Amino acid sequence: MPYLSLIILLVDSRVLDLDRIYLSEIRKRWPKKNILPIYTKSDLSLGVKHKNSFNLLQPSSRRKLIKLIREEIEKSDLDDKERTNSAIVMGGANSGKSSFINLLVGRKKAKKSPEPGTTRALSRHKIPSTNLIIYDSPGIFPPNLGRNSKTLFQLLNFLPSTPDSRENYSEWAFEYLKENYPEKIVLLSSNENQESLESYDSFIRSLAEKYKLLEKKGELSLFRAEQKFVELIRKGAIGRITWKIYNS
């Protein structure tokens, strides 16, 4: 690990208290290191907008981020070895680390992939027209997550999926939305009434009808409908929402 002046933590704003989980993991290894949380995807969250919230798709965010990073480094109590103007970007898988680095560098240097665990080693990047160095790092995979939290992390692509987990987190998402945002279920389905709320099976069938997802024989593809449901959630196409982390 190189000598660092700052740790930048990227946090998906859609998940309540996600920063607490990642901060805990980072401080186990670097208890005295200054950590700067940056919140992404706040446009998709119903929660309170955090102070350091940025849209990584807006070029205008670059100047503000560079200024913020410099200010954090300047006010940090660093020893001589740490005065490197170097920062490392940390966060969960698919938290926006690659988009963050590409925005600062000004071109596509960090590899973007929907698959968790794509970044396997540190990579060094110079931010043009500055004396700042930034490192990309592998995603954080918190250990000892409860069953519901693990399902949520797989749903949002923070954790790798297993062959049999897609149906589980798809159904879990339906139950979560049914309890907390029933209007989302109704809007997603082809039947704009309460029928889609009756069961997961009826909702998935309705989704297959709406998007005309068919098997080769012309039958409705419930498998493809589940994939579509998860895709809509991950892309934020279901609108603003807040996901809660459960202890169990």
C-alpha cells in the first residue's frame, strides 16, 4: 500500500446507513486515517441529501471534487511520509469508483463493469493540471452480513450473485416494495390495479406481459421477467427509493 494522504469513500445514497458499514471496515485497518465520504446516486434516493453528494455524470462536479479533496488533505494532520497528495478511492462494488476516477482524470482510465469484483488490484492515476494522485482499489465486501442485508447487497450488485440467488433477491425486492412502496409495484406491472400486489408470481407474470418477454415457443418467460425486474432496480428506473439495511 502506498503512503496516502486521504481515503475517499464512495457511498450509494439509496441505502440507509451504508456508510456506517463501510466506515467500520476501513477503520479496522486504518483507524487514524482521514476518510472523506462522497455520496453518489442521491438523485435516486428518498433519504436526506448528504453534504458531499455529487452526480458523477456531470462534468461540472469535477472542479468541486478536486477542490474538496485538496481542502481535506490540507487540513489533515499528516506526518512527512503521508504528505504525498495521494488519495485512494474505496467503496463497495458498483458504488461508482470507476466513474469517479474517470471524471477526475478526464478520460476512461478505470475499467467499468457491472460485475462485482472486476477491480482486483490497485491502479494509479494522475489528475491532470493538479499535483494529485488517485488510486483505484478493489470493492469492499463486508463480512458477517445478515441474511436480509446479504440479499439486498446482491440485489443492488454490491455482492456477486450465486446461480440460485437471483430468484431469492428478486422476490425479496418484491416483498420490500410491496410493504414500503406499493405504488411502484402497480406502476411496474401491466395491470394498473391491485392485482399485481397479490403475489410475487402474479407480479412477475404481469411484468412479462408488459414487456412482451416470451420464450421461443411464445409462452411468457418468467425467468426473463425476473431479470428485467432486477435490471430496472439496479438502473434506478423504478424512481426514487430508499433501501434499509437489516440486522438479520
